[in-house]
Amino acid sequence: MAAYFTPSRIHPTAEQTDLQTATQPVVLGEANAGAAKTTTLALRIAESLARNVEPARILALAFTPEARDVLRQRLLDIGVPWETVNGLDILTIEDLAMRTLGQVEGEPLRLTQQPRKLKTHVCDAIDAVADRYVGRYDALDLRKSDIAVSGFLDTLLRLKARMALHGEYDDDPVEAAEVAGVPLTDYLVAQSYETARLDGEERALFRTAFDPTYDLARWLQREPGCADTFPRYRVIVCDELHDMNEASFVIVEALVRSTGAFFTGVGDKHQVIHDQLGASHDYLGFRFRHAFPALKTYPLTTTYRHGPHLTLAITQLMGNNGTSGAPDHTEIRQLHYDEASDCAAQVVEAIRQWKKDKHKLEDCAVLMRDRHQSVALENALIEAGIAYRTPVMKGYMQREEILFLRGVLAICLNDLKAVPSYEVRTAVVEALAVFAGMETAANFEKVKHDIAKEPSLLTGFFQGHLGGNALADAATAFADVMRYLLQVPADSPAGDVLSEVCTRMDLAAVAKRVYVNPYAASVVARSVDGFVAMARSSGLDLAAFWKKINAAEVFASRKREKDFIHLDCVADVKGKEFGHVIMPYLEVNEFPNSLMPAKTERNLFYVGVSRTVARLTLISPTQPERRSSFLRQMQIATVAPKADQALRQLEDKVEQERTYRTYLTARYEDREEVRALGANFDTVRKKWYIESGQDQAPFRRWLP
């Protein structure tokens, strides 16, 4: 079918045009990374506008504020006027839930985001579980540390996203927790927390992030007729369907059924990496097809983010049929290291080369598999004077396990005041208490802030003078560590002292107790190992090393507007793109991680390599047998000749297809005259235009 809307600045592929003009009530687009999913949705919206659908009756959904804003920008990019874009409903699913619940409840929703308030609610739920279940179930782990509360809130989010808090096993918490795949303690606390939050299902007393989505989904499940609250949309589109979970699916399905709107959703089954939050390819496949049997699926295989060399390597990795529409040579560089300690130096060299090639540092990203890898990377960047940002994850010096080791140094040197930030000093005290098993000491919350205000109190508290009674027991590991620390000279080698502390504490075992989740505990243990190795390789004594890391924190925490690189984990950059992506530590048991599902690991690697536009640098061990299996699966050298040929064909095609429109300044009263002269009318931009090659002389007075 011929399209009513023709975009500016781009030439849609046949695949995009097919989806843009599809007439089926429910349409899905299965895409590859960089295949212009969002632009294709923008074309779908623009086509609806061109067919006289009112902007107010079009809803565009995304899963994150960033994706929502990108969709708005893509509409502007293809030529939809700002005033028209402003009339569309472009929302995250959370936005939609907040607005809908606000209308029903008669007042705007306000979210509780402050960690202290959330911790209070969690602690109340823990107390309720203790009162009801202690003695009934063995081995309940009812800790209240910041780490434990944070871990519980993560588990609660997973349960809500998968709508797993209520089901057929409600009368048997043990069975329900097992089916949900969470510890019994977390399941019981979640039930108690939600009962209090929802006041026995009557109304929400408070909400935090994702609660509006969950509450709306629960309401729709209990009372399907409440879907009549939604506006009468005619067209609904949804981006990034690979991030869909059960709660969001309940909402989207109810939306489509209740409004009878035409629905279009796009996603990439290979970008499903949030399976812990209930994301699944099932929604792109089985779930939508089961709900809407007449739906039609359209492929989006052509990527515009990177050229044929990377595209063909990715098709080998993922077994898909992707092609590139970008007439650019995306470089794939491979660097190698003999020892893991040398990998960070290779990263620094790759960044320097990017800058030497006259590119902006802000266009460069170092993407890691796990956060423990950043210890060596951050130190190498600081040593090289390369500024960096960690947009999502914390820098390594603000992580609990490293804060504990910094606390050890502060006790040893009696110098917590050297940490300039009050918030960081508070976090140091918290980490010491958690890893020492003392977080439940009497009045700890107050004492923690007292110590942050007056750092000289630190050593006294952990000696037992201010409530740390656990230290009076000579058999505790931390009491042994305290005795050791208080007699160590300040000129002792920092690496040796930290290593001794880790051995005496058995920090790997402590991490398992504190973090419960085996994968999280393994990352923490590796992070500790990296910090100790860094201290040892520095050759510095305790005093000099303490000075060095506090100065490094000051460097790392400076806010910069330019001349910085991005440093983050792959899982946190989905949906973004960079000119240069550097992926370090591509070795066995690092990437892929043996503790995680193989399919998730491959999808995660795919997300990482597909973020780049111009250059991809892959850094792996010198020994082939130690390298990540993903590198072999990409077959980079094998596909290069075919990629060279594809690139030449694309370059030739671009030259042949250079056709542009020239928009005219004709007014409404000129319409009959310009039409008679052969001009065409763009129904979305509401402007007349002529095609490239058309004689411009008759239109001279309307030329811009």
C-alpha cells in the first residue's frame, strides 16, 4: 500500500514502509539492534496523522523516560511539526499508570523516593514478619542493614514486575516463595510490606517507582471493567517490547482491548537481558499472538547504526539475518593482554588513540560485564588523567565492599576525617557495621551519623565503647581484625594489611552472608580481590595508599561537561549508542559469566557490541583458549571480504539515490496555482514541495 506520509531527511526501507502502512489491527515489528525501531514507530504515527487521526487520539508508549524522549525527537526528525508532536500522548507505561490512577483517586500521584522513608516501611514489614513467623519457619534472615533493605527492594521489584506476589499458593508461603524463585524471608516481608502499603487492598498509602504500574495492573486484573477509564485512543504504539514484563503486558493488553485501537509494537528478541525482572521474548511471540490471534509480524532487519563489517559479525554471533543500510566502515579492533592487570592499560591506549584520531571523548564508552572490573579500570583512567562518568553504577570507591576496606584503613590510621564527604563517611561506618555483623547494634542509626559528624569517634565505637557489644566476644572475626588493626604500624605495606584483613574476616564467606544471591556475592568478592591487588601493586604503605585513594575519589567525583568518557556495565546502556565502544576483559568466566544463563550472556554481549557506530575495540587475552567464546562466534576475519563488498554496494546506492525534496513557501491561497504547476502536498507538514530534478523555474517566487 502506498504511504500517505513521506518523511524528510531519510529514505525508509521497504520493510519500514510495510510496517508504516500495515492495515492489520495488531502489528508487531521484530527488529535487529540499530534497525531504526523507534524511527519506524515514528513513521507509523506520522502515517496515522496523514490519514487524519487526531493527535490526541494517538498514544505512544515506552519503558523509560529516555526512550520516550527519543521517540518524540524521532517524530521531529522525520518532519512532524512540533505543535503536532506536542498534541500526542507520548508516555512511559509508568506515566500512563500514574495519570490513570490519579484520575481515579481524584488527586495527582506523588511517589516516595527517599531511601530513608522506604527503609522505615521495610523495617516495619520485617518486624511484622518477626512477630508472626519467627518460631514457625526456620532460618528467617531478618536483617535491617542498608544492603539488606536494598536487596529486599530489588526482590520486591522482581516479584511485582512478574505479578508473582499473588497466586494459587497464597496459603502456603513456602511453596509460593519456591515458585516465585525468591528466599522465603523476602517473600514473607514482601507480603507484609504490600499489605501495609495497600492498606489491605483498599488504597495505596504510599508508592515508589514501579508501584503505579503494579497497582494499575492489579486493579485491571481484579476489575477488568475499570479499563473503561482509558481515553478512547484510535492508535497505540509501544517501543522496546523486549523490556515488557507481566505487569506492563496486563496494562497494554487491557488498553488495546478496551479502546479497540490499532496497535503496533516493536522489539528485538535478542535484547532480552532483564529476564530477572520478567522480561521475555514470549511477549513478542506467544503472549501477543495468544491474546490477538490475527496479529501480523513484520521484520526489521536493516540496521543504520553501524556498517556491514560489524553487522555481518553480529549475524554470525546471533544467527539472525541482519543487513546494514549504513554506508560506513565500522572498525573492529582487537587488542590482547597477557595478564588481567594489563587489560586496563589497553583500555587507556584505545581511548588515547580515539582522541588522537580527532574524536570527542564523550563519544567513547567503556562497557564492562560486571562492576568489579571497574576497580582496575577506574584507577588506570585516574592515573592517565582521563575523566570519566559512571552514569548508572556507583564508582568503585562508593561500593559497600570497598567502603568496608576504606573503613579498615580509617581505623588503622585513626583518620576517617580524611574522607571529605559527610555522606561517604556515613556509608563507611554503615559498611563496617554490616560486614562486621553489627548493623543491629543499639542506636546504630544515630551513632552512624554522630561518627560522620565527628570522625574521631570511629575507632572507639568499633572497639566496643559506644554500643558495639559484638566486639567483646573474642571469638568474632571482626574482634580479631580490630586487635590486628590497632597494632599495625602506619608504614606497613597496604596490600599486605588488606590481604590479612580479608583472610581473617573470610570476606568471600561474609559476602555470601550479606548479599545472599550467589552471583552478587561473587561480584563483590571479585571487587575486593581487585582492590587488594591494586593496593599490593601500588607498593605503597598504609598512610600513602590512604592518601592516594582519597585523592582519587576527589578526581573521580568532579562534575564535567566535556572531555570525559562513559564507564558503565553493558546492562545499563541498552537503547544508547556511542561513536566508540571498548569492551574489556573478554575472557572465559568473565564474559560469559558461568553463573548466568548462556542465552542471557549472549544477548548481553550482543547489546554491548551493537551500541557502537564508528569503532568497536574488543580486548581479550593473548592466549586464544582464554578468550571469550563470543569472539570466535563473530567470525570477524571470515566475514570481512563479504562486508567489503556490501560496503561498496551501499556507497554506490547512496550516490544513485540522492533525491531530495524542496519545500515551497506557498500559502493557502496559492494552492491551486502550485498544484497546477506540478507541486505535491505533504499532509503532515502541511507544505507544498517539488521533487529533485523537477524544473524549479515555475516555482521561483516560492523557493526558500
